[in-house]
Amino acid sequence: MSAALPPFPKSQENAGEPELLQLGSSAEDEPCLRADAARNRARLLCAAAQLVAEHGAAAVTMEAVAAAANVGKGTVFRRFGDRTGLLMALLDHSERTFQAAFLSGPPPLGPGAPPTERLRAFGVAMLRRSTDELDLQLAAEADADRRFAAPARRVLHGHLVLLLRQAVPDADGELLAHTLMGYLNPVLVHHLTRQCGLPLERLEAGWIDLVDRVTGERRDR
């Protein structure tokens, strides 16, 4: 007989709506950041964004950003840690905006709509966001040790857990949320849209069908 899986932490079992978190820190989050350090950070992010716009996310290396911003490479490493940290900082504004939309924005993505409607809206919004910034999201994908522990991913997963507990209270919301997040993974979106040529509309329809099958509800077509 196989051993039973350990329970999820009690602190997560009765959690409410997750609090707003970001991918990385920003200058306004660090009131003690020296003025020159804040300027360096802004210059580095501006240089990185320009590299993405002109050459794609693959061109964003620590060395290239340092050269474009006219600072030493060590400055880039001290500020962002590594390339993934730099790319995640670039995604920070988008992440903040998206989190605000599903945590406190208008329904059906935000509060006020039934949980199944919010699940449908969440996935559609995630898919559209991923296709809009796919190269950057792929480049910022963390390694296996950090991928599921990243603060932003924990917020997205926690939000799905909350909605699933409301829509299907008898299900294992923690594990089911991971399954649903797999459908929205940027790597899969890249494969389906760019390698397989599927239109975004088909992915959106597939998400809605998946939610409806999981919750047992069917939206009027």
C-alpha cells in the first residue's frame, strides 16, 4: 500500500483571497534605496526593455544590459541577482496590473461574479496576457527549484485554489489548481500557438470547456 500524501499546510486550507504580490521588488518598495541605486535600476530596466523591443528577449543578457546602460556588469548582478531576476523585474508591472485586476477589479475577472465565471475569465485573461508577452515570459521562466515557489505564481495558484473551493468544495483544490495552471503555462502556450499554429480563440475555448467539465457547469453557448 502506498503511503498517504502529507496534508497541505493548515495555513493554506482556510486562506482567503491572496494578497497582492509582485515578481520582484521595485524602487517604490524600497524607501531606503539610495538615489544613485534607484537611478541605476531604472536605467537597467529601460535598457533591458529596449533590448527586448529591438532584438527579442533572447538578447537580454547581463552583459548586454550592462553595456546598453553604460554600467559595470557587477551592478546588474547586484541589483537583480541573475538573468531570471532581471527578466522577472521587467514583467513586474504587467504582473501587478494583472493581480490587481483579478483581486480587486471588476467582474467577472474580479470579485462579484460566481466562482465558475471567475475561473473562466481568469484563464482567458492569462492566455491573452501570455500571448502578448510570450517571449519575455518564456525567458523569465524560473528553473525547477524556483518555478513553483515564485511569489507571483503562488498568488495565481492561491487564487485558483480559492475559486475552486467555492465552485467544487469536495475537490482537492490545491492539486486541481496546479493542474489548471499547467494549461496556462507559457511553455505550453508557445508550443500550441507557435509550433502547432493553433489560434488563441481555440485555447480560450478549450480553457472554458475544461473549467466547465471540472465544475460541472456549462455556460450558455
